[in-house]
Amino acid sequence: MSKDTSRVRLTAGRVEAFACPAGKSQAFLWDTEAPSLMLRATPTGRKTYAFEGRLGGVTIRTTIGTAADWSLDAARRRAAELKQLVDCGRDPREVERQQHAAREADKVAQAAQVEAARLEGVTAAEAWSAYLTDRRPFWGERHYADHLLMAKAGGEPVKRGVKALPDGTKPLTQPGPIHGLLKMPLRDLTPAVVEGWAIKESKTRPTQARLCWRCLKAFLGWCAEHPDFARLLNGANPAKTRRAREVLGRPTVKDDALQREQLSAWFSAVRNIQNRVVSAYLQTLLLTGARPGEVLTLRWEDVNTQWKGIAIRDKVEGERVIPLTPYVAQLLGQLPRRNEWVFSSTRVLSMDASASARRGRRYAEKGGQAPTGDIAQASESGHISIPRTSHGAACAVAGIDGLTLHGLRRSFASLTEWLEVPTGVVAQIQGHKPSATAEKHYKRRPLDLLRVHHERIEAWILEQAGVTFSAERGGELRVVGGGA
């Protein structure tokens, strides 16, 4: 300890006047009233109360606080408390560490309680948002858009394809199938709730309900493994129940496809569609066997006339290259080149699907040519929307019922059976996943080999349809003006 000459009865005045002498790093002033209390001063002017005592023959010292924060009386009381601990054989520093740890543990426990209370009120929509953010890097844009659509709130005026109501307003869009579920607290999504939802949705939109149920199972499975959301589901997936699966049923196998004897009528009706962009799109769809969206978003840069190939962005490999066959090359060469899109448009939809189909039937009854169908709708990107209305009207003229745009893709695969084209060739052209080990790991068909088969398929389809054309006219893609 310091010498007795540094020991005085501390007063407020002496504390205020005490300073560290020049040339020293620190100075001490001991209190005679509380012998274990000292005042420490540094050259910076900082003054601190501290306690000093002996425990087990060893001097220990611990800080009480600054003179600015502690009054002299409070410092004396604290020094007395610390002396009692030392007299009982306890180290004040260890006691302080234990108390600090206890305070921190209390803070953590309180924070956990607050977080637990917050999670109890978490809605399924909040978990859904976290799910989409976490999984988006692993999804394609279409899959992500489907998730947004099935959770959409609805209630917005329908922009196209419907007539206004008598009061002049547009009908409102319907909520997505799972929007109602997402408004609920996540902990309330029980098997009974999901089964009730499945019963309701299966009555009005069963196909959408099955898709949403599969996505809902994946979402709740993700929640069951999430550290925050798992306990709200008790570790189980409430969508995985036999009842929900039975209520929604299995999807029916689609069998719509053009038969060989229907090709002539279908080509005649589609080629007579006055909108040449839509007409070319539908024919290209059948003759390439591609998915409707893949053909719709073709860019001019994807069409290589030098090597006679078309680069198609697909959902399996990311991109595949298929042959640019002669008739398809001619179709594309006659299209207006307005922007980057092959199937471009600058017009808006003018007719809903039911009205166009009725008009198609009227023309068919009179034996007239196919109607123009819906004016190809321009999106923000500048390409047409999928022309289901025009195709429906053309099918009505041709006397073909129930043929969808995806049915044209199915038609391509089915029609190749007449030519006994190798299954792997057809799968590679259409962008299907390889179905056998040899196809997946060993066979790599170059574009020229695919062309041998693809041109043979195209020629046979056109022959069955009674379509003749000059191959020389399809060799160049020309820049042309004018509307569709």
C-alpha cells in the first residue's frame, strides 16, 4: 500500500483538488475513514475510486468507478461491501465476473423470450418470403414466377381478355391458391387446415391446386429444417398427409396430339391466320417440338443461318442447339424484324379466347378461311404473348378439339414414331433429359447428325400435310418492315 503520508480523510473538496503531480504516471490518496478506499489520479485528469485489500496473503485491487460517476459516500459504502467479501474469503473480482456472467445470461434469456414471442406470431407469409429468398438462387425464373403467382393477393382489375362489367369497371383478379394459407400464423398450418384447403381448391382449380400442394410441401419441408421455424411445426410437415394427396388426386395423362390425318387440316387453318407472326410461331412450335415459351422468346441472335442452327434456352441444360430446318428457315425469313425478338409484336390483345373460338366456329360452319385470331399482344419486352386464342380459333376451323399448344410438342414426338427416328435423337431435339445411362454419359450427337433426322421429320410432316415450298427461299433471314 501507499505510505501513510498519502492517507487523509477524504472530503469532496480534497477529491476535487487532488491531481497527479507532474512527471508521475499516477498518484494515490487513501481515505482514513474507509482505509480500503483510495482515490487514483492520472496526468489526464481522470480520477477513479478503487478498493485494495489482502486475500490469502496477496494484495488485490479492483476499480469501483470514476469520481465523476460516484459520490464519495457511495464509494465508501462500496468499499465496505468489498471488504466484507474479502473478510469472508471471497475475491471481489471473481464475484464481479460471476455477477456479470449472470447479467449477460439474463439478457440472453430475455432476448430469447422476446424472439420466441415474435416467432409465435410469425405468419406463413413471412416464412414464405424467407423461403423464396433462400431458394431463388437454385430456381429458374419461371419456377420463381410460379411461386409469386400462387401467393398473389389478387383484387386488381383484370388488364386484358375480359369485358367490362355493366358499371364500366373491370372484374378483379382472384387470389392465388395458397394466399389464404399464407395469411395464417405458421404454427396454425396443421394437417387438418391443409386438408381443408385441398378439399376446397380441388373443386374449382384442381390442376393448380396439385401444383400448389407440391410447392407447399417443399416450403413446409424447408420450414421443418429451419432453426427458427421448425419448432412452430413441431418438426413435422403438415402438408404430407394421405388425405390431402387423395383429395387432390393424380393429374390425368394428357393425350392431345395431332394425328397424321389431321395435319392437312391443321396446317391449312394455321397458314390462313392473317397474322403471319402468330402463324409462323405455331408452325415453328410443331416442327421443332420445343416448349411454347422457348419458341416465344427466340431472339434473332439465336438463329444462325451460316451453320443452320437455333439456340434454344431451356430448363434442363440451360441451352441446346437444334437444326434450323429449311421450312422453318423460310418461315422466319419472312417475319418482320422489328426488334431483338423473332416473334415480335407492337399491337395489343383485342379479343378474349371465348369470343375468338366462337368466331372460329362460325367461319368453319360457313367454310371460310381461319380468322385472324387475337392480335398478337406486345409485352414490355416486345414479343407476342402465347397465342392460345388464335390457335383455338384455327383448331375450330380445322375441326380439331382439345389440342393445346403443349400438345403440338407432344405431336412432334408422336409423329416421329412413323419414321422410327431414334428416341435419343428426338429427346435431344426437344430438350428432354436423357433416359438411359448411354444417352446421358456417352452419346453426344453433333448438330449435323441431328439435322439428318430433323430435316427428314420436317419433310415427312409437310408431305402428310400437303404443304409444298421452295427450299431456296428459306436460305436467308431478311430485314423487313411493316406490321404483323
